[in-house]
Amino acid sequence: MNEKVRFLQGNEACVEGALYAGLRFFAGYPITPSTELAEGLARRLPPIAGRFIQMEDEIGSLCAVLGASLTGLKAMTATSGPGFSLMQEAIGYGVMAEIPCVIVNVQRGGPSTGQPTHVSQGDVQQARWGTHGDHAIVAFTASNVKDVFRMTVEAFNVSESFRTPVILLLDEVVGHMRERLRIPEEGELPVVERLLTQVPQTVDFHPYLPREDGRLPMAHFGGHHRHNVTGLAHNIWGFPADDPASVDRLMHHLVGKIDNRAMEFAHWVDHQADDAEILLISYGASARSALDVVRRFRERGDRVGLLELQTLWPFPAALVRERCAQARRVAVVEMNMGQICREVQRVAQDPDRVYLVNQVDGRLVGPDTINQALRMIQGRGF
Amino acid sequence: MATLDYVRRRFLPHIWCPGCGHGTLMATLVRAIEELAIPKDQIVMASGIGCSSRIVGYLDLHTLHTLHGRALAFATGVKMAKPDLHVIVPMGDGDALAIGGNHFIHACARNIDLTAIIMNNQTYGMTGGQVSPMTGHGERATTMPYGNLGQALDVVAVARAAGATYVARSTVYHAPQLKKLLMKAIQHRGFSVVEVLTQCPTYYGRLNQRGDAVEMMTWFKEHAVPVGSDARKDDPARFEVGEFVNVERPEYCASYDEIVTRLKPREDEHA
């Protein structure tokens, strides 16, 4: 038997994906339902000379991750709703100071302490707008163990390529369910290393001067280019600057480097979506139920399809607009009060044909619930 | 290397008010580093938010100006990732002990090899003179206009109780002593804390009728007594300066590296 085939939880697959991507630093704080990530990496990192630390809270966890990343290590933290709230300030710091890092949020019911052991997708808009100030962010998700592995690797690749925090939004169901996973061989999936400056020691290095493609080569702490890193508005030296020209350049760079690449960062799966009269749009655990519904309807000859989103931010507006235009009706299936439905209605040409199919009681939205909603949308009653 | 070689002259003048004590601390800290002859590439200086924390921008080191209260958490990540680097963490009193109090206690308890410098001016200077954890009972602040209801936190006692393995206090008046204590703190293998009293004539001094910078420094001179001195019995305003704690305990990163070494697969296992 191939030893690389394993039966893993989503959270464990995230650990494997992170290690495959080259993770060498993890800081975290225990919180349900994400704790398996910390426990897994506490065991796995020391034998490969990686660093693991349990911090005093989630604030400290993300701060430690950012500090470690500046020395050149690929770094990650993992949490759930309440911890994600505490991390928002440091997420903004990572955006502003352009520090690569991955933040995993295994979503549970909220608000507040909410339902620690139950599933939810309630943090989708928090991932987008949780930290203060105008900014752009990248957030991925996954609906099965194999994709958790793949999207974890992709989260590191985007983070390292574009010097930005990347959020991986899992949920309690995907985090805790077990599926077969074949760990890819080395080289099978691309693993991106961050861009390092080639500027010689004797020449001034500008850590915040973007190249034409928007990427910024880094110089690590401990190397010979000493520079300043700050959360204040700054100039190309990384020194605090509040002159309008510097601030304007910085703001457009920070937002543009992400939002101008929305389709480059877009990952999705079409499940018989090309000819669908009724298009379901879903992601994470709820996409599994939506897929089951697609199969049921197709067996009866109804043209129902599913667009499964794996990139939530930047929102793949062009993709969603195009798919919605092909369908007569669109139903967004999610476990919140319509956080992605709102985005779909925003980009669809006819928002009145976009319906929300949701469940927010702590249980996984099941095929029967979706089935019933679709019958109403079709005008067939219950 | 000359003292000015440690300064990013490109980014001067600094933002501190005339008479502020922070510049004296910066100059003393640079002289301590210079005397220890630590290469600039091997020093990371991480600070938080406030007047004190702007020190990092002016120094030609690897510098990290973090979030309010979070300097020690960022520094912990840096140190864990690259234990060979010297990591020095200058913070203000509110920064280190109000918003950053939790990180401070746990950095002490871990005994991770960081050098925490608490620039204690007994107020929030950047925001204009609000009450800080180090403001004394009855003293004035813009948010304690009728006198502080609380008591000044004794950072030396907190650091000792939490497990810091090097704890010292000095003032910007006592610059030669301060330099020696900073040198010992940087060399100490473990978590070290140096509290430095520094004057804020603009806010704390003005609100409490402490006079100008010279008068405030003179007050430091007249009220500082050596650690263990009986002179404090005569005048409760007197405070001890010098070394309070200097002990050896396992350092966090060193303990981690022992585990890494123990777990490393031995070459001969595959033979």
C-alpha cells in the first residue's frame, strides 16, 4: 500500500498541505474547532527544525507569525471565530506592511462564543472587511479534504508571491470530516518561494518599491539590508510618511495588487453548470449538499448545476456574472444570512433572479432543505 | 564604529518634544550596543506604538515598528525563528503594561531571550497626557483631571513575579549606570527587563507642576537610591535603581533547540 494515501480530517489535511508548501513556523492558541491544526504542528514541526509556539492569545499568535515571516520562514496560524476577531488588527498590519502569512479560520457558529462545536460560514464578510481601513484581501475555501490540501498550498503560494496575508476559510464540517487523501509527490503541485532582492549590499534597498508587476522583493531580518517595517503609512524606505503622494501611491498599490488580479486568484469547480437552468452557487461544506441536489435533479432530467467557489475574496465577479447570465434562476446555498448571496446579487445582471438558500441553526444545510427551496423557486410548492 | 553610524540620519530630525528624555535613552542604548560591538545586521529592534516606539525608525538596525502593545509578541516570533539574532524591544509604559500587559507577563514566564526596555514617562505622551499604568496615585492626567484613583504599577515586582531572569531600573539622568545595565541586559541569556524613567515635560510634567526637563531630571537624581537602600524609609517618593534580579533559568529557544536535536533523525539510522 502506498504510504502516502491517508484517511484524514480536513484540519489534518491542512497541516499536511502547509508542510508540503514549506511551512516552518506556526503560532496559535487553542480554540474549537481548529485545535487539531495546532496539535498536529506541535508534533510535526520540531523534527524538521521548524518552530511551533503556543502564544498567550490569538493576538500574540498572529503577531508572532508576522515577526517570524520577516526572518524568511513560511508562517501560519489557525483559529476560529472569536480568535479570528482578535486577529483582525494584526491582519491589517500584515496587509499594510506586506508580510506573507496564512491565517486559517475553521468557522463555527457565531456571533460571540456562539456554537463552538457547530458548523457555520458566518465569517465570510469578516474575512473581507474585519480589519479597519480600506484594503484588499485574499480568502480561499474548500469543500473536501483533497481540496483543503490543495487550497492550503495555494494559500501559501499567493501569500508568498504577493506579500499578503491569505485567509483560508474552512468550516467545522470540512475541518472534522475524514476522507481519503493521497499526499502529492514533491513537485506534483507548484510551491512558490518568495521573491528576494538582488540589490547588492552596497546599494540602497527600497523594501516598499513595487516592481512593475506589483510584486515586491524582500530582504529578511538578519541579512545585510536593514530596513524599517511599520503599520504607519510609509514611503518606499518603509519609513513613516504622511505626504499625500506617498499615501495615495501606497493605498492604490495595496488594493490594486489584489483586486486587479481577481481572476488570477479565482479557483472554482463547475458541476454541470454549463447548461443549468437553475444554477446553485455554494462553497465549503454546503457545496457538498448542493452537489447531492444537483445529482438528484439531473436524474429527473432537470437542468440544475453547481458553481462551487474556492476563492471568495477577491470576489470572482466576472466569473459569477457570466455564469448567472446563462441560468434562469440562481440559488446561493450557504450557512449564514446571505454573505455571498449579497455579492452574487451585486454582480448579477438580474438580482431579482438570485435567491438565498440558507441554514443558520448550527446544523449542516442538507440536501432536503435545498431541495425544498428549489421546488419553491421553480414554483412547484412544497 | 562611531555612535552616529547606528543612526539613520536620512530620517532625522526626530519627532520628540524639546526636553523629552527618550533621546537620552536612544543615545545611551546606541552606546551600549556600540560597546558590545554587536554587528548591526544581527540586531532586530521591535517596538510598539507611542512616542517611545518611534525610536526604531531612527536606528540603522533591522527595525520593526509594530502594533500598540504587541512588540513582544512580534519579537517572540522573530526570536523563535532566528534565535541567533539579538532582539531588543523598547516600549512605552502604557504600551508594555496596559495594552501589552498580557504579552509582557508571558514573555517573562517563557524566559525567551529578549531585551525589554520600558521607557517609563508615567503618561501617554503621543495622545496628549492620559493616565498610564505607571502614573502615581493622586497625580494628574487629562483622563484623571481630579487626580489618579489608581496606583502606579511596580514593573520590577511584576517582572520578578512573572519570572524574568534579569530585571533592572535606572533613569535617563543616570546615563552611565543605564548604559551598563543595558549592556548586561542585552548580554543576559533569557528575558531581561530594564525600566528606564524618562521625563515628559510637555504633558506629565506640565500637568503635575514638575517643572522643565532639567527640574524633572534633577528630581530623578535626588530620589534615586541604590537597590536595597534604607533611605526610602525617610521619603516614600524615593525609588531604587540598579539590578534587582540576575539569575539563570533555561531559555525558551535553547530548550526548543534541545528538542529539535533530540528528534533529529541520526545519520547512522539509515545505514
